[in-house]
Amino acid sequence: MSSSTQSKISRDLIEQLVREQVYAAMKQPAPRQAPNQLLVNISARHCHLTQEAVEALFGPGYQLKPMKDLYQHGQYAAKETVTLIGPRSRVISNLRILGPCRNLNQVELAYTDSIALGFDIPVKMSGDIAGTPGGMLMGPHGYFEMKEGIIRAQPHVHMHPDDAAFYGVKHLDTMKLKVHGPLAMTFDQLIVRVDPTFKLEVHIDTDEGNACGLKPDTFCELTK
């Protein structure tokens, strides 16, 4: 399992063929293959906004404009960005909005981002924003005050039910992500999120990705 590139997919295929030959020579059945290839992605700081917030920041009736489709079905990075104003007027500009609009406002930062802004933010699952810090967003049309919703996202894995069945897990279980390489490490509290619309994908933030030296061809694996 790995972060996907064309070269890595080719290596995976070669490794699979070699394994099949080894098990055939041993006259043993090859281990069951995962239904989908694992993708591990670094999720950089971003925000999810309600339509109300979008209109406050960009003007009445404004609609987000898709710039790039994301791996998960129906999700995209919008062309629009905002400025996040933290304590003591420290700011992060060009904070990317991810669409489509949601029913709550949420900003996801890495730990180093929160230090730069002066925030003390908790590690939370997306959508679990009760009691979290708020902040001020600034757009070309105006400001929008978030009463809460600034978090550091819990490392998690999106799974289709077929993937969950293969790994023997269910929604909100925890798994381990083993990242190999020169800076090898294991994430012990990877939260499982299962939905029929999901593709198999792990999300970690920029701090976590840099700490383990994650690259497109880094070998990664999920274990219970």
C-alpha cells in the first residue's frame, strides 16, 4: 500500500506478481489482496464554509468556483481563498476553501500554523467543533466571525464498506498507519471513517507528513 504515482503502481504490480510466484512455488495460497490501493495524502491547511459565510466574504449570491477536484467524490478545492485572523492580529492569508459548502464553518490547521497564529487548538474529527476556538475570516467583500470551528484534524482514513470488510473494521474504529522509509513511524490513532461514497485514502496534516518524510512513493500500510 502506498501513496500513488504511476511508477509506484508499476512497482506494486511487480511485487504482487513476485508474491504470487513465491506462494505458487511453496504450494500455498497467496494472501487475500486488498480491494483498493491505499492512498496517503497530506491535507494542507484549509477551510469548509457555509453558504452564509461565503456570501459574507465574497458578496450576496456568490457561488464557489471549483479549481481542482479532490480524490474523494464530489469534493474540490475552490479558486477562492480567505485570510484567517488569529489572536494578536496574526494572520494566515490564502487559506484555501474546499467545496461544496457545508452546514458548518470549520478551519483545519497544522500545529505549527496554530502556533504562528497564537491559537491553542484541539485535535478533533471533522465536524466535531463544539467548544473549539473561533476566529475571524476576511474576504474581498467583508468579514465573517466564526464563534468556533478551528481545529487540528485527527489523522483518519476514508474507507468504502468493501475496504472496511477487508481490514475487519467499522466506522470510528482506530487503526495504525505504518509509514516506512528513513523517517519511519507509526500513527497509532488513525480514525476509520466508512461511507459508500468514500475511496480508500488516509489524511494527515503537513506537520505529520513532514515528520515522517512522506513522499509519493513512500511505502505505507494499515494494520489493526
